[in-house]
Amino acid sequence: MSLAQALRSRWAQITTYREPALAVRGRNAPLAYAAVGPWALQQALRVTLDAPLISILVSRQAYTQLVEQAVRPPRGVTAVFAEASPAQQMRTIAAVMRRPVTVGALASDHSRALDPVLKAAAESAGLSAMVQGYDATIGMSRNLLRLAAADALLIYPDGDLYNPASLRELLESTYRRRQPVFGFSEALVEAGTLASAFANADDLAAHLVELLGTLAEGRLPAPQYPRYWRVAINDNVARSLDIVIDGAARSLGDRP
């Protein structure tokens, strides 16, 4: 089910447009606009809107960068980020590993602000976090060697670190070391990470409807991670790493 279909099933009064400029012509102002994906957000930020803008399916990093670069800031802008929160990911790691582990993570200059958030989330889940700054001069594999002592690796959306080539190198390097990797999307789990917390279309639609209710009360919510989420598991990877996934890990999450 697409996000538009999921949203329409919960909030019937929606109209979809391919171009943001078309949405502001010849009709009354809506309660809000929703920009789905980075391209839609970038285009919407170039238009003078007559209602608040909600970004959907854009990562925290990309959202922050696009809003900071906007020439015409909208009347109000907020977001439901594409990825699960660090707290949700750490809860997932704790449930899958079923023991206190050290979670390694790489950070670029643009994601260093997540260091204390990751460490606090790990501590709350009974884990510890090891965050290393990424050195672009030595490549992905050698950066990963600096996290070889970590029991598991957490990756999150960061355009300075991860692209198809670097993710492939990361998965190959960690697989050789039998180091579990927790990704940031269901697609990455299918591609070879062990597990991830994620929000599907229905989760995002339910959260968006709640934000619309807040906007109807005249309040603009702060950008936030998905409120509703669930866990994806790659059973083939789990078997290859001799990790047994129990029912508690599979059912983890908060569903609408």
C-alpha cells in the first residue's frame, strides 16, 4: 500500500499533485501540505505556500539540509523523518541480541550531533555505544576496522557516508567478520543487514493524521521521528550469524 492510499483510508480529504506550484492555484488554503520524498520537499520549499508544510519520507539529515538551504521558507514546516529514532533502533538491537552489547556507529561531520543521542539511547536500552568519526581519506573498510571491537553496527541515513557502493563494501566487510549490522530501512534488511526498526505506510499515515489534528488546533509540531514502528528481520542473515530471533523481537514496536 502506498502512503497516499494509507493516508486516504484514514483522512479522506486529500488531493495529490505532481507539482507543488499546481497545489496553490485557484482554491481555498488547505489545512496543510505534505511533501513526500526529498524531491517533493525541495520543490515545495521553492513555492510560497499558504499553509504549513509537512515533510514525509525524508531523513533527518536531508530534511535539515534542505530547509537550511531554502530560499523561500514556508509559513511553517515540520517533518516526520523517514528513519526510526535512535531509541527505537537501540531497543531493536537489544531485543535481537538479547544481551548487553556494544553498538558501533560511524559519524560524519554532519551527523556528529547524533553522538549524545545515540549514547543516551543505547544506555536506556541497556547497551553501550561506540561512535567513531568517519575519515574519508581511508575508505569504508578501514573505517570499519576502528569499530571491529563492537558487537554490532548501527547505520543511519547519512549522505556523507552511505551510498550503494559504500553500503555494499560495508556489508561485505562486516559479513566477513560476522559482525551484525542494523540498518535504517526495510529495504536495507532485504539487502543484507540483520534487522531494523522502521515505519511502514500505515504507520506514517496514522502519525500524519495525528499531526493534522495538532495543526487544526493551531499548533505546529516540531520535526520528529515516526511515532509508530515495527521490526524487519533478515532470517537468512540471522541463521548465518547463528542468532536466534525470538517472538519478542519480531513483535517489537508500537503500531497504530
